[in-house]
Amino acid sequence: MEIWPGKGAITKFIQPIFAENFRAIEKDETFQEILEELIDPEHIIRSDVLLLEKETLPAIALDKTLLYGSLPYYITSPIISKFLLNPNFGIPVGIFIVQKEFAQKVATEAKKKSYLRWLLNYSHTVQYNKTISAKGFSPAPKVDSAIISIIKGASQNINYEHMLVVLDLISGFKRKTLGKIIKMLEDNKKISSWSKEANVDVNLKAIFPKRLEEISRDEMNILTQYIYSSILNSKISAWKK
């Protein structure tokens, strides 16, 4: 399934491989006549990608679907989140052209890990495949692009729902160290004041000088368990009062 085939520059090479199993999502009627020369009109899904609902799709085995396309930077995250992370769609493989900076941030081996990188790498492997120079496009954009592949794998040992809660709570302070963020949350009564206690896990204390983008998967698991437990404890304390 291709997102925004446009004039079919890539479509004409890919569609013959999948034949009757190929679908394209394209809302812009400007390209309809061109696309209908390449694709069965019944296989063109005429919808806004971000508004598309699973229930409105034709009969497609989404768990066996490869999704690809060239994604504008400003909606790259929403599209990937919607089709690959949302279990309602649950597409297992995506291959995308994205802005190079974005690709560098979400790749599994990235040294600095963005919010979306944590979500993706919970259950996917993100591979940085190839850099595409801005000169390869017409008109040329101001920045280089990259091809990435996102492949679903086994979920990690982190509670995904708890991690989402924690990330929503702390991601807005990404320039601060985790120790400072935790102190702010404690002062604002968002979490219980446990960080000064002597029995705090030494592995947790080792994370305090780091920023969110610098911690490993195991450290994220430790941080998630600590903050989520602190949130619950804070709510229980408030309830008792």
C-alpha cells in the first residue's frame, strides 16, 4: 500500500510486483487520471491519510501489508504512529522517505533517542537505509532525505502503557537532566518524593545526571517503573488526605 503516489513515479515500478494486491491512498484528484492508467481505479483509496479509518478500507490483510511512501516532515510522526503503532491498523512493515534528521533520530542504533524513537523501538526495528541528497528531487528541498525501514518485532520488557504515561509527563523537559525533571515533578506534587531516600535503586540514581535522549532501553525500563510507581503513590496519598 502506497501513501500519496502522486504522478506514480514510484508506483509504476512497485505496482506490477504486487498486481491485484496493490493499493494506493491518494486524495488529490489532480493525479486520478494518471494513476488510473497504472492502477485499477477500484484499488485507489480516495481519502485523506490522517482521516482514514480502518473500517472504511476495502478488505485488506493489514497484518500482512507493507506500507511505503514519501512523507512530509510535519506529519511524518502522526502517519507512522497511526499505521504502525496503533494496534487498530498494526501494519508490520513500513518503508519511507523522510527528512534525514528525522531518520537519524528514530533509527534503532541512534545515540540520541527521541520520543517517537522510544515508541517505535518498543516493538520495531528502525533501519537507516540510505541518504538521498536534496539534489535528487525537483524542485530541490532545503534538506537531505533518507530511506528508513520499520519492521515489527518482539515487544520489549517495558510496560508500553506505563512508558507512554511517563513520556507524556517528562518529554516536555528534554533539555533538563532526569534528576532535575524528577525534582520538579516532586515539587509540583506530580509524583511522590522518593528520590532523596537512601534506598533508591543505585541504577536509578545513575540515570539522574542523564537526559531522556541519552538513556538505554534498560534504563528506560528502570525510569518507567520508578516514575509510574511514584505517580500511583502520589494519587493514593492525595486520596487518603
